[in-house]
Amino acid sequence: MQRKKISKVSLSQIAAVAGVSKTTVSYVMRNFPGPARETREHVLKVAGKLGYSPDPRLSSWMAQVHKAKEKDLQPIIWLDTNGELEGWSKFKFLSPYLEGASARALELGYRIEIFRGLGDVMSMQRVSQIIYQRGVDAVIVTQFARHIHLQWDYLAAVGLEGNLITPQLDQVKTDYLYNLLLALTRLKLSGYRRIGIYLPADIVHNSYHAVKIAAQYFQASTPTADRVPPLFYQPKAWMERQKRELELESQVVAWVRCHRPDVIVGFHNQLEDWLKAAGFRVPEEIGLVHLATDDDVSDWAGICSMRRKIGATAVERVISLRQNHQFGIPATPVSMVIRGVWHPGRTLLIPKSK
């Protein structure tokens, strides 16, 4: 009797349905670090629905290969300057950076090693000593610190998202100016007239004030009756998080009630909740565009800012510096900006009649 051939579900098929990369699916199936918990659960759910069944012989062989190679992978320090325990896997707006970096590092024969302990927990001198003792010479500095004073002379180092003031390292970051202009152009073409722009101070800083100038120029070039003054906010770091959020909510709602925008372009993932609590209907009365829809607001309209690509590019750059023996603070720092792409979503009415 002829044995019936069973159709296998491939990792590529799972990736296509789940909307993630094949590398991410591979990480989940092999239980590697990197993907966030929500991503893992989503991929496993899709795999189950598709009837995925791994080859036990292949899984066993891959496990042995990974175990043998794990010690040979060169480490890259992911310098966690956030201070939030497990923040890179817990928060969906952060996890894409690490997922992209981890996947690309593995492809190139490296592994990402998260290093915590900056600030009050450990002195910079001690951090430098530990990194040196581990024999690590490649570091990616994440985007929350303004000043870090390590022993840079023996390190190939790259900064993420442009927050770092000192030292001036090579940077890989979002093209905030391009992304804002892309969003504004899309909204204009869709018929929106009163466009409000709501941006945090760190985005203004990271773009060297380019987004602020662009926002102000955009409103100045808009007919007077349709102008909405941009709102730039500076979160009060010293304030408790809950109180800080309540203050921001109050500020945004007052701004909306005063200027009545048709649509808001911004970054905060609670904008929709704040507007609904204030009695506004989204998107019927006010549309919303988020400038980073990568994960935590993936059903919103806006810009996918390619955070996985940013993480991957940071890995490629730091490996290039290491391989070319370019250690220490660069004489001429290089900034690499990654452009986003338009992402349609439920928070806009498209097209909108004028």
C-alpha cells in the first residue's frame, strides 16, 4: 500500500500569515531569546491553526548544532539604559529593536547580550571593567541615556535613536523628518484639513529640531482657518508615571477642545483612550496617525518606523567597526537614518470628503 504524502507547513508560510519575518518564526519555534511574549503567542497560534508539525529529527539535530555553536558566537553588548526590568521584551514599542538586532546578529555569527546595571546600581567605571573582563569589544548603546562615560578606547560602539549627547558615536535612528512629512502628505491627499501635530520633546531633540521646524512651517503654509498650533510636550521625568500621564491627558484634551483638529499626528499610544474618555469619536470626529505603528499600535493608521530594521542596522554597523578595528569615539560620527513606510489602519477615514 502506498503511503500518503503529508504536506508540510513551512516557516515561510507561518511568517506570511503571522506578519513577521521567517527569522522570528524560527526563533519562536526553537525557543530562542528575542521575540516578545505577545509575538511568541501569536506565532504559535498561527502555527497551530496551519497545522505545523516540526520534524523531530531536524529539531534534535538543530538543537545539537545550536548548543555546539552557542559558545562560538561573538557577543555584542546591548547596553540597557532604560532601567525597566525586562523592558525590551515586555514593552511592544521597544521589543522590535531587540528582535531585529538579535535576528541579524545570529545571521552574522554573533549574539546579543543585554547588560543592565547603569545609574545608581553600578558606576560607569565598574561597567567598563566588567565589559573589558568579559572580552567584549562591541556595544550598542540604547536610546534612553544622554551621557555615558565608559572606557571607549577598546570598544566599537553604536548609538540607537540619537539620544546620546556624549560621547558622539555613530548612530542608527528613525528618519523622523521624512516620516512626519510622509504622514502629513498622506493626510492632505486624503482630504484632511485641520491637522494637529502632537510630539514629545525627545523626538524634537533627536531630529535636531527638524520636526519642530517642519511642523511649524506646515501650519504656517496652511490656510489661516485650518491652522492648528503644534503641541510639543516635555514629560516630567521626576513625576510619578500615573500623574505624568494624567497631566499629559489633560493637556491634550484641552488642546483638542480649543483647536478642534480633524486629525492628530503623534506618538503617544494612549491618544485614542484619552479622546474617547473626553467624548470624541475616533475616527468619525477625529482621526489618529501614529508615527511608529510597528507593534504596540499596529492596527492604527500611520508610519511603520521599521524598528526591526533599525536594530539590525545597528548590529551591522557595530560589527563593521569591530572588523575594521575602528574602536573608540569616532572623529567624524556617522548618522544612519531609516525611513518608514505608510501603514493604513482603523484610526482614519479614507478617503475623507472635503
